[in-house]
Amino acid sequence: MDAYEYSELLKKLSIKIENIKNIIKPDEKSSRLDEIDTLQQNPDFWNDAQNASIVSQEKTKLERILEKYNGAKSSVEDAIEYFEMAKSESDEESLEMLYADADTLNENINALEVQMMLSGDNDGNNAIISIHPGAGGTESQDWANMLYRMYLRWAERRGFKVEGLDYQAGDEAGIKDVSFIIKGENVYGYLKVENGIHRLVRISPFDSNAKRHTSFSSVMVSPEIDDDVDIVIEDKDIRIDTYRASGAGGQHVNKTESAIRITHMETNIVVQCQNGRSQHKNKATAMKMLKSRLYEYEMEKKQALVDGVEKSDNGWGHQIRSYVLAPYQQVKDTRSNIPYSNVDGILDGDIDKLLEGVLISQSIS
């Protein structure tokens, strides 16, 4: 590394610090901390133990975020100051020390940038994922299964736990439908950007003429929410259907109608579960899935009002990413607009850089 390269790096990191500042809004967080300090000085505040605990946790979280931001900001400002001083004094030894620390400084700021983008109310939650193939029969069902495997491999790479909720195999290959939970730190924060339509272009292995096919699959991601979240679902608002479970699972499969499908009439949100051995357990899990989906639905509506736009349904026009396997190989997300050539790696679960690219692009848009 030379002086020019280091100078460019410092410019890039300064922009990232500004980006982080825009994300976390440190002035607002400092004001909120002042409010909490005032609240805590009032003896009556501690009479409500539950509320006091919630506010105290908020204070700890805010202090931690500000501490990390201020530390990162200082490290970049110090690097700029030392660099200018070393250059003016032609201090080669100090310059070499700065160059040697450049990679560590860069990695720390990049990691903080992503971490700060995962500080939303639900970003730390587990994620409920549902994948549905589009029109196209076996071709789209196989594509849905490829996406399913991609998320399973991503979870495996990160050491996260996966719990199946519903799985319906395709007639010839792939899947007709799948729902599952990935449990781990910041899972929803990362995977929330996967909401939308995923498009695949490839030479179909199911076409004897070896023609190129385009397939679509819908991915829906919602946070697993706590039971105490205020989402009211009345019996008159839903339709519950039972059906026989399919696939592996023991003697109850195809013998009892243990699988549950719940349709929320107003929003037309449909959830289903067949993983449990009893209808009662599957119904409880399906209701939890529905609550999570409705919670996310309401959050999207509120955000749409803030943004001044109408909430758009996750329809087939809402394409977020293309995976092209032929005639060339490339994965490109419509939001970050960054092309990736390691298609095999991405389909094998190596999607961290892709996810982070979208998170960063959304934070600065």
C-alpha cells in the first residue's frame, strides 16, 4: 500500500462513518438517553417493574450502539490525523505502521456498518421463511427447492438451527411449498431483504431439447414474534382447513388430517403447518406463523405511509434478483445492482456479501 491508496481508503471509510451516522442518528439516541436518565431519577418510575426493565434494556442498547459508533468515528479521525502528520514530517516508519493496520481498520468499519443496519426492532429475531414456486410446473418447483437448499446451507455455514414447519414435495422433482424457521442471531435482519420474487435462467435439465428456461419462485420472510405482541386474530377473520400430511414423518402421515392451513380473509395471507404429529400442535404453530406474517404486513403498511407510497403486494412483478446460469453465469440484485459471478457458491449458501450489499444500498437510498 502507498500514500495514495491509503488516502483513498480513508476517504471511503469517512463516507461509511457518515453512512453509519445517518443510519443510527446518534443525536436522537443521545437525546433519548437524556430522557431515560430523567425518567430513572423519578422514584415512581421504578414502581412499574416491567416497564422499568424494558426502558433499562433500551438504555443499555442505546449506550452500546453509541459507544461502538463513537469508537469507530474516533479510529477513522485518528487515522486521518496521524496520516497527515506522518506525511508532513516524512515519517516513513509511522506511515508503514498505518498501512499495516489498514486492513484491520477497514474490516472493523465494514463490520460495524452492517451491524448498525441490523439494529431494528425485529432484526435480532429468528426468521420464518416460506418459498412458493411460480407457474411452470416441475421447472419452477425445482427452482424453489434450489432456493430452499441455499438458505439451509447459509444457516449451516453460520451455525444456525433450522426447524421445519411445512414441506410439500413436487410431483416429479422439487417442492410445491415449504415453510421453516431459521433460529440464530440477527437472522431476520439479514434475511428480510430476501422478500420478493427470485428469477432463474438456465438450460433446463427437464427439457430434452436443452432449451433455456426462465423460472420464478416467491420467498416470504417474517420475524418470529413474541407471544405478547398485540396482534388480535378473531375466529371470524380466518378460515381453517385440515388435510393429510405428506412426506416423511411416521405413521400419522396420510392417515390422519393433522396438517393445518389457515387463511386470513382480509389480507388473503395463507399459512400452513404439517410438521407436528398432532393437529393441535400444527394449529398452534400455524397461528404463530400467521401472527408473524400479519405483524410484518402491518409494519410494511406503516412504512409505506412514512415513505409516501402505497404498499405493494409481493406479486410476480416484484422481482428482486436474477440468477443466470446460461448463457453466462451471474447473480444480480435489482436493489444493490451489484453483479456476482460466483453463482455456484451463492446457490451453496455463500450469500453474506450479497445480503450485505442490499442492506447497505437500502440504507443509503
